[in-house]
Amino acid sequence: MTAEHDYRELDHLDDVQVFRRLQAAKRAAARDLLRDPATLARGLDPGYRMRPHLKIISNALVGLERGEYNRLLVVTPAQVGKSTTVAEWFPFWWLCLHGEDRVGVTSYSDDLALRRGKAIRRYVAEFGGEYDLALLPGSEAAQDYDTNKGGGVRSVSIGAGLTGFDVNLLVVDDPHKDRAEAESKKMRERVHDWWSSAAVKRLQPDRHAVVAIQTRWHPDDFAGRRLAEDGRLEEGGKWKVVHLPALANPSKFGPDPLGRRDGDPLTHPKIPTRNRQALKAWWQADKEGSSVRDWHALSQGDPQPSEGALVSRDLLRSIRDGITVVEPQKIAVAIDPSGGGRDTAGVIGGFLGADKRVWITHDKTRSMSSAEWSRTACLLAHETHAGVIYVEWNYGRDMCLLALDTAWKALQAEGRIPKGTLMPGLQPINAKQGKLLRAEPIAQQMVEDRIRLRGTFVDLENEWATWMPTDSDSPGRIDASCILVYGLIPAVNQGAIVHAPLPTSPTSGGRQAPSAAGPYGRRIGK
């Protein structure tokens, strides 16, 4: 044997070893991608953009697969990647781990369910080989197909197609088509009946996981009814809930899954995570382009009932007025202070006009500490040239007055308010008969066209249109706006409470024509 032959043999052995090592590394990389569905998607699809909220959702899906819970509800705004992650990559990831399982994918329409089923089938065909997963020959229909390990996928619309199909994993993707269907009691009951009579009856005892993803439409939509009937996991119920509103609101929704503070924006697949300014601008534009109702339901995941509220949305729309010129007679800021920590503090600005109406011009309400709301109120008072600051008497008069006095002096020391500028007068307002007294007389003033909104106030209007007078805890915006009216029109706070029927429109005539240009003859920023 020659030395040349020995070298060729060594080269051959080296090539085999290198190949084996590469194959081993490839298998290890493939196994590593199975850590969670989002990691799998990111590793196999260069167009998949990982974002923090998708990682949160993906981790919750892992918990579902591990059996930490068997019901998962994901609520987010539209178009943030939840359906791609949950209804396409997650079923493929599940089949890579449990190829013998049967997966049902459902939606409000056959077309949407079929689209999800085609995506899963494509992933099995393109990437399944790395996980010994393949389509069973002769079983390649887009709507119903089997795998080589005994499992399969069926994609159907809600209300049809699951009969005779055992289900280990059920994916419910957008159970309601639109608001019209969600508002229809008949259509909602159709969805609820399907869940009770068909969906849960197909689940198997060995593995019976359900994940539902949707934007919210109605308090009694699929998510609302499931939570009402089965409860949340942390409260002893069945459903693990991942609620990711467009703008965080921990004071209302509880701790944010992303750890966001009040008002922080949700990440988005098409906006870099670090570009917080662009994220805030995107969701702010979404808010401004939505009706009050749609913003809170679709983007915040917080649908509110309209029935039983003190005032209607029609009334609130009718009292918007950004064009009438009116001379302010008395400008004020009203505060419903927070109880401490990061509770919501109501801060509303406005004035009493020469037309004898109260005009609401600013809403600075948000979750704030006492140091924050006092500074916010002082800055708003300085900006609007307010002559008085009204404060909720029941909060604790001395503490509140001290907080405002301290804030005014600090802002002067910082140069935010010029030194020598006199602080507005501080006047406590006593809501002497509780929250019903604060709200119902003000609603009557709206009916009588004695209150107008200087533009559109999305959050303020939503609170007025959804708060029930039987609720012992009224929101900060309602309280602060009531305090403003009580301060500017003291006579409103006299007399008994009258439980009036739900008002729908002011009783007086239409808008005044603008007589001249001026700072109060146009919409004022909020």
C-alpha cells in the first residue's frame, strides 16, 4: 500500500466524520428550534419577526403543551402576528412533538380556517422531515389530511365539520367575523352552542388542549362567555389568559404580561422594538382613527356594554363642538386624586363660557402618584391660565392642598412655571351624597346642553358611556369632570338626585355659528 493511498483513505475518513458531525449538528439545531413555537418559526421562516409579545404568547403555548393548563385565551389587537404564531406555527410545532395527535383548526369562515390548514400542511411538507414528520401519501387535501405518525389536521368553520374527528388540540382563531355578528345575540348563541355541543365533545382524555385567539367585540363574545362560565386560572377557573392591550393599563387590567407601565405601547412585527416613539405613534393613530367603542374593544381588549349607562354614545357625540367661538368667563382644573401608588388620578381642564355652558378642553387623566398628579394639574393650570383648581374634598383636603402647593413651588424652582406667577386658588368640592350625586346631575346637564366637549375625548367618552350608576366605584375621568362642573356651576350640586332615563341628545338647539376667530373657537389639544 502506497503513502498516497493512505492519504486518500485518511481524506475519505475525514469526510465521513465531518459529514456525521454536520448531520449531528443539524439534528441538534433542529431539536433546539423546538423550544417553543416562535423560536421554530424564526428559525425556519426568515420573514417571521420575533417580538416580545410573540415570545410571551409562545411561552404560554409551551405551558399549554406541558399540561400546566388545558385552556389558553390570547387577546390582542388585530395584525400583531398572533394568528400566524398560534394558528399556523403552533399546530406544526405540536405535531413535531406529538405526530400521533389530531389537530382541529376553526374560525368564523371556511376560507380563513382553510388558509391556516394550508400553512400547516406546507410546513409539514417543507420542514417536517427534520422531525420524522410527513404527510401520509394520498392524504393531502387542504382541509383534512393525515400524517405518517397517525395524527392529522382538520380545518373547518365554527359550527361545522368536527363531527367524527377526535381532537387533541383545538385552535379557535377569530370566532366572530365582525361587530355585526358579535352584536347579534343569535349569532353569538350559535358560537356558544357550537362550543358546548360540538367542540368540547370532540376533545380526547389523553390530551385535550384548547387555545383561542381573538380581538374582542362584545362583553358576551366567545372570550367573554368562556371567562364568565369557566373563570380565569388565577381565580380557580380553567382559562389561562394572555391579555396584551395596545396601550398598557395595569391599574385596570392588572400586571402587564410584558411588564409595561401605564400607557406603554405594544410591540409590533413591522416596527422595531426599540423604536418606542414609532410604536406609540402607531397606536395613537389607531386610537384617533377608531371610534371610542372600537378602540376599547378591538385594541384594548375591553368591550363595554352600552345598556344601563347614564348617557348614550349618541349624546356624547352630539355635544362635541370644536368650532363654536365662546369667551371663557372662568377657567379651571379639576382633580380626582389617586389613592396612592400608581392609581388613576383624574385631571380635567375646562371653562365656564359666556354662553353659560361648561366646556371640557383637556383630559390629563392617567395612573399617577400624588407627586405626579399634583405636578400635572399645576402645569395644566398654568398652560390654560386657570384661576382655580377644584379638588375632591373626600380625598383629604389638607394632604391634597399640600401636594399642590409643593408641586407649584417645585415647578417654579425648575423654571417650568415663571417665578412670581400666582398659584390658582384651591377649592375643595364636597360630593356629599357619594358617587351617584357626582354623576347623575351632570348627565342631566349634558341633556340640557349645558356641557360641551371641545373635540373628541376617547377615554372620557368611553367611561361616561359604559359606567353604570349602580357601580360603587366610578372612574377618575367621570369624577374629575363632575367636580369641574360642580365647581363652575355650583347650583348643579343643589337638590335631590333624579334617576333620569338614558339621555340620547341635548334638548336645546344646534350649534352656534362662529362669530370670530380666537383661541376658544377651534379645537384645543388634550
